[in-house]
Amino acid sequence: MKVLICLICVIAFIILYVIICLKKIKYDEVYVYERLGKVSVAKEGKVLFIPFIDRIKSHLTIKDEMHTTMLNECTIVDDVVLQYKLTIFYDVLDPIKVTYELKDVDEDIDETIKTVFPNVVKEMPLDEIVRSERKIVEQTKEEIKKITESKGYVVTEIKIDNIMEKAKYIGDIEI
């Protein structure tokens, strides 16, 4: 009788252990994990992660992600300070590179935009910037693609949410 109770307890423990360790991964997600030092990617389906043997490093969405940048500033050829805000759509192509080489994809996009966008618009006057939004988006996208190809993600679309001349203030009076 005691053996039967112990056997039932062991079987219940094993079933509970499997239920806890089993993860269902959706079609648009991946897990990057290490199993005994070897890096692997778990994709769609059911995967058994074994505690103390597997270490989950990241959980990523591989479908189209969206990131909106902070309001940034740059100076253009007219000596005008331009404020801009962009929305970036991107896809993760290599989850291992994104996990191990980048701290954060959104942060990397912000830093890349802060350098690329001003380089695209710095030689244009304000009226040309307002008229040629499509050209600016295409040039920015092309430059960002060159930079991000080796980082494990690709920018699929860029939208300019806000682009305007920065207001000049002296105290509380607008000039």
C-alpha cells in the first residue's frame, strides 16, 4: 500500500513537472535558449524546457513590430532646428543575433535614426523637406537597411509622424 502511494506521488510529480516545463509557442514568436551551453531557437509548437539545463535568454516576436521614436532634433541648411518623430516597422530575421548582439532593438533603432535621419535632411531647405517626404523616407530606409542588415533585423517601413520647425522662445514670449 505504501509503495502504491509513493508510486502515485512520483507519477503526479512527473506529470506536474512536465506541465510546468511545457511551453506552447505561438506562430509569430520564438524563444532563444541555451541547453548545456548550446544556443538554440524554439519556434512554433510545444517545447519542453528543462529547469537547470535550459536557460531561456529571450522571447521575441518575429512578426512586424512597430516602434515610435522620441521627438528628436536636427539642424538643417537654413539654420533651422527641425523636430521630427518617426514610426518604424521592423521584422526580426535572426533571433540569435538580436538576443546576443543587441541590448534592445528599439534602443538600437532610436540610435540609428538619430544619426541617419539628420544626415538625410541636413542639406535640404525646410520647404523642400516638407514637399519631399516620400523621398526622405526612401533615403532614410535605404541607409538604415545598410546599417541593420548585419544586426539581425530589417526595417520594413518608415512613417514620418511629425516634422516641424522648432519654436524659438525667450522667456515666456514666442518670437
